[in-house]
Amino acid sequence: MKKLTVVFAIALVLALVPMTGMAAGGPKVELQQANIDLNNHAAIQRGAKLFVNYCMGCHSKQYVRYKLLTEVGLSEDDIKDNLIFTDRKVGDLMTIAMPEEDAAKWFGAAPPDLTLTARIKSGGEDWIYSFLKSFYTDPSRPLGVNNTVFANVGMPHVLYELQGIQDPVYKYEAHHDGHAVASFDTEAAAAAYVAEQGEGYRMERVVERLELVKPGSMTPAEYDQVARDLATYLTYVSEPMKLERQRMGIWVMLFLAVFTVIAYFMKKEWWKDVH
Ligand code: HEC
């Protein structure tokens, strides 16, 4: 009986090892809270509309059908009239026509499919929300923009007409042994400090904050809402997949439990005449 308990315990532990802890790492950046609400169907609908208008030129969601949106209160006609601009059908997957190799050539990186982004990015919806708010002017980059959340991003700031243009305010840090040891407002001050300290010290320019230098068509609060709606929508579409995974997990666990019991009785039956 003891052995059975052990086997069962192992099966249980294996089945319960959370499948969610696999979020990708990367350097830590401070994220802003998206505060999304997945029960807010209006936000999901607005996010879907923003997505097909501003994002789907480049990003697909190849595991999601347009039809999914009937579950947040849109009728098939709403979807057809407002969200589909091609000859696609409501039951079709949200794939796009841009070939990946072309995209990689144009942007230096292929726009990834966004079905599961909210799940696999560490930070999830907060990451997406912060990312959409963190584009800034950087003439050293091929597209003229960079992003504090996604360094050297290959995506243009597609929402700049709504948000406006943000310039970075830099600060200059002196680093020693991989740590920032001092921080300065001007490059000259940091350079002087580094020179004085001598060997092992170097200067690094970091973005301290972003400043809206040219307003867009929206106020900052309205633009926050746009970023939040998109984060809500992208989290929502990644969710059915997550629910699916959890459902599977429970069945696997039940199967293991039942199978362990069967295996135990089978063993007893087979070995009962063996001495
Ligand atoms: C002009 C093409 C284009 C458009 C339009 C576009 N993107 Fe992107 N996006 C890209 C490219 C290219 C990358 C990959 C960047 C890289 O790897 O450097 C990317 C990356 C991303 C990522 C990071 C994904 C990951 O897993 O790293 C997110 C999130 C994202 N885009 C969201 C959006 C949203 C939301 C919209 C609409 C508001 C949008 N994108 C519109 C080209 C585009």
C-alpha cells in the first residue's frame, strides 16, 4: 500500500506542477498597471476594433476566429460590418496576408502572432499596456523610434497619431562592476566622474522618463484607455487557450489517479499466485 501512496503522490505532484510558471525572462523593466477587467465586454469589443484597424496589417492571430467575439456580445453582422474588411468569413481564423519573410525584411524582425502574447510575456497585460505607451523618438534606430519596455524594437509606433510623439529625457549613469554607482543629469558631468574614477568605470545613458512633446489626437487619458482596451482584448483572446490548458490538466490528473488504482489491482491480481 505504501508504494501505491508514493506512486500516487508522484503522479499528483507531476500533474499539479503549474504550467504557467514558464514566462519568458529578460531584463527587468518597471511596468505600468493595466488594471484590465475581462468582464468588461465593451472594452474587449473596442480592443478588437482597434486591433483590426491598427495591428492586423502586420500581426495575425492565427489561432483565433473572428467568431470568438460573439461571446462578448457582438452579433455575426456586427463582426462582418465592423471588423472584417476583406472577403473573410466570420468563422475564419484571423490570419493575415503579409508573408513573414517580407515582414522580416521590412522591419528587421517578423511581427509575431499575438494570440498568446498576453500569456507568454512576463508581465502579461501590464507588459502590453506599458509597451504601447512607451515608444519614443530615437534617431539612431532605423524606424526613428525605440521603446523603453522593448529595447530596439522593430515595430513602428503605429498609434502615434493618437498618442502624439514622446521624447526621452535621459540621465547618465556611471557603472562599476555591472552596477550603477552614480547618476547625472548631463553627459558631461557623468563623463567627468568616470574619467576621475579611472579604470573599471564606464558611462551609460538611460531613459529616465518620456515627455510628450507633440500631442496626438487624444488626451493622455484617452490614449491610456486605448492601450488598456488593446491589452484587455489581447488577454481575452489568449484566455480560451489558457482555460483549455487547465481543463486538460484536470483530466490528465484524473486519468493518472484512476490508472494508478487500476494498475494497483492489476498487479495484485497478477502476482497473487506468485510466491
Ligand atoms: C507595421 C507593422 C506592425 C504593426 C501595424 C503593428 N506591429 Fe506590433 N510588431 C511589429 C514587429 C515587426 C514586431 C517585432 C518587433 C521586434 O521583434 O523587434 C512587433 C512586435 C509586437 C509586440 C511584441 C510581441 C512579442 O512577443 O515580442 C506586441 C505586443 C505588438 N507588436 C503589438 C502590436 C499592437 C497591439 C499593434 C496595433 C496597435 C501592433 N503591434 C501593430 C510590427 C507591427
